[in-house]
Amino acid sequence: MQATPTVRIDPGVFDAVIFDMDGVITDTAGLHAEAWKILFDDVLKQHAWRTGDRFVSFDPVEDYLTYVDGISRADGVRTFLASRGIEFPEGSPDDPPDAETVHGLGRKKNDYFLEALEEHGAVAFPEAVRLLHELRAAGVATSIISASRNAGHVLDSAGVTELFDAQVDGTVADEMGLPGKPDAAVFLEAARRLGVDPARAAVVEDAEAGVAAGAAGGFALVIGVDHTGDPERLIANGAHVVVHDMAEVAVGADDTASGGAAPVTPAAAPPPADPASAVPMAELPSALEEWSAIETHIAGRNLAVFLDYDGTLTPIVEHPEDAVLDEPMRDRIRDLASRCLVSVVSGRDVAFVIEQVAVDEVIYLGSHGFDVVTPEGVELSHAREGDFERFLGPLAEAERAITDAVAPIQGARIERKKYAVAVHYRQVAPVDAPFVESAVDDVLAAEPLLRKTGGKKVFELRPDIDWDKGRALEWLLEAVGMSGDDVVPVYIGDDLTDEDAFAVVHGRGLAIVVAGEVERTTLAAYRVSDTDEVGEVLGRLAELAGGAA
């Protein structure tokens, strides 16, 4: 019996669909798993013989999915061997298969795979082929991506090469220097080759690292394909919807009245607040180039300016503690704060932001608005303060647990804030990033009072209550008596956590996003390129605030 479609791709909404190969289009995952097993079992036996350790064979299901699925051969070798406490010299990509190096082992695994492919051939999933034909008939472009350098050979063997308009495989990635999944680079390159915006494209993936890459790339829809009976592992990594196979995916506009699948459109993708109004950052007008329109919008009204810290007032840096505010930006903030309400709203601990900004007239909202510090003589009663204190115990437990959990992962860094625990992975190797998130998820499962949020190369555990930068902005405006129509709230930020504030300001005030390294959709109305342009905007706002006064 054919499965009833649960996802419908509307050609009027989506310009392209980008597919992973192994496990999505071709049934070659079993061949890969067996090749890995032959390779690693031989390595593990030799290691056990040399050290006296017990031999535990490679599991072609659990170990395959956890350590090697969806990533390059070299990354797979490194990751699995590291899980067993085994190190091999790196070697070079030219190493022969008998070299006892990471690249040599990768070459040997490839030889095992090619032997199996030659013997058994590659088979394409019939429902995947059906979907590809339907997409192309509807004018939706298609691309294949794969970490494998053998992708072309596999597609030819399966007879589906002609069903794709573009191909980004392991050979292309190596030639272009593209990082592997969970980095979004291969998906973004596929979108570039198709000439489509990620905000109008879908990704189909069965690996956790691939799902995470699709989500990180800002694609409108990430479809996870679950072959394991554990769809939550894909949801946790960013899949918007999970199916068991391509029989659950159809092409066409909404036909729910006749029992068809509900359409999935970019409105289903983050940010969750008023997503229908989200647009790609690159399509936004420049705030500086369109300043006359901003002046007209603000004219005659009072300003309340809210500023994110990292990536907005200071550039994003490798080490968060190095995000130091320069004196010209401080002078801009001080001048603006002398003319209107200015608040710095940061995910940082409030004490850090106060120390860095060091402008007495500013209202500081730390930990995404959980912690409030006002200028001398200004008193505000935080409506939720009593609620917040009960989370301090669970946060302390989570900090201890997550510190132990990520200790073996090189580059992972824990930052404790009063009302949050941040896990930074900017310096973590891309292949290890999923393990950081897995560790966070394991700790989260034991702390039901907390929830996970994300930002630029960071996961955070926060109190599980309806509170974010947007709620904090609304609360502060109400608390200081500036919630009327005579006030224009202005919010400038760069991160996903700022989208909650953009949603509050949207259609009412002025929302400006600092365009960063990752293209995504946003609820902001204007963009600036960097912190220098933020400083220019603050100077112009000060002039307008002086005029309004």
C-alpha cells in the first residue's frame, strides 16, 4: 500500500530541492556500512592485540549513524577512532590504502566500497525517482550533494544522473575547500549552482549532520528521512518535518480539501514569530541608503533604542571574552543615551555587559532580559523576577553536567550566566559539533525546567518559560511608560535570538539586522553590513532624537 503524502512541495513557493545521495536517493548506505565495518574491525583487532584491550567490533547501525554517516571519509575515520581512544597520523590525501594514516584508512575504506559497488551495483529508491520526475515536471530544480568522491559512479550505476541539474560531491568539496557537514557549505554551493535562494529551497537528508547543515544554511524546509525508528534525532538537529521515505512527499499546491497533504512553505521555517513576513537578509534595503524613509517614519516621535551586544556593538570574535567595545562606539552610545532611552539587550551575563559598555545612562538587560540593571535613580520592578529565581538550582546542575559532558571535545567552552548556561562551539571542529549538541540534549533531558536555544555557534540552556528578548523589550517599554504610539522602538541586532525582538518591533518601529556570515531570513526591515555601520546609524539616531526633543 502506498503511503499517504504528509509533505507537499508547492512549485509556486519552492524553486529547488537539494537531496543527499546515500540513504535518500540511492540505497547504498548498507554498502558503506559494510565497508566501514571491514575496515574498522581490522583496525580494532590489531589495536586489541597490541594493547590487550577487549575487541569490540564496529556496529554497522549505531556506530555508522553516530560517527561516519553523512561526513567525509577522513572525518569518519577520525571521529570513530577518537570514540575508541585510538589515534592515527593524519598523513596526506595521496596516501595509498596500505598507509597507516587517517587518509590511508580512508582510501582503504573506499576500495572496499568500490568492490561492493562493482559486485552489487547501486539501486535508487523507486519513490525517490518518482519524486524527482514530479519535481522536474513541475519546473522545480534538483541537485544532489554527497560527501563521497564516488557520487558520479553511484548515480550512473543507479541510472539517475540525468535527474539532477547540479552535483556537489566530495571531489567538488575538496577542490573548492568546502568544509564538511554539519557546515552548510555544500548545500549553499548547490543552491548557488542552481541559482536559487536558500529561502526558496528545500533540503532532504537522512543524516544528523546533514540535517544540521540544512538548518544552518537557512533553507526554507529541511526534510529528514528516518530509517532508524528514531525521528527525534533528526528533529533535534533542525529538521522541520520527518518522513520514512519519499512516498510521504508529493508535489503540488494545497489540496487538503480532497484529502491530500498539507503544503509546507517557507512560512513553516524559523523564526516562529510572524514568519510570513520574514525575508532573506540580502533582499533588505540598506538602512543608511534608505535613511530618508527612516527619518520620515520617526519624525516627531520619541525614540526607545534597544541594542544587542555581540555582533552588533562589537564584531563576532573567536573568544567571547575578547569582544571589547571600542571607545568611538561607546561615545556614540553615550551621546544617544543622553537624548533618548537606550537599552543594551544581551544574552551575556549583565555584569559583563555593564563592564564593557560602561555608560551610566543605559538600561542593561542581561541573559536575554532575565536580569535587569537600571541607571542610578531609576527603579523598575521586574514582573517575572520571582519566577526566575527557582531556576538557579537546575542551571547550576546543568552547568556541572554539561562541563563534564563536553570536556573531551576540543574547543568546546562553557559560559555560565546567572540565568543561562551557554555552550560555545565556534572553535570546535565541524565534525565534532553534533557531539556538542548531543551532550547538551542529554543534559537537557535530565532538567525539565530548562529549554535549549541557539545562536551563532552556541547552544544555551535557559529557564523554560515564555520569556525572550522580545518579551523583555515589551516589558521595559511598559515599565517606563513608553508603550504608546508616540514612541518608536528601534532594535538593532544580528543573531537568531534577536528575531523575537524584531517580531515585536515589526510594523511598529524600526528593526535593523547586522548582516553576518550566515545568510538567513529575518523579520528586520533594514540591514547594515557591520559594526561600523551600526555606529553610523547610532549617530544619525542621536541627531533625530535631538530634533524630537
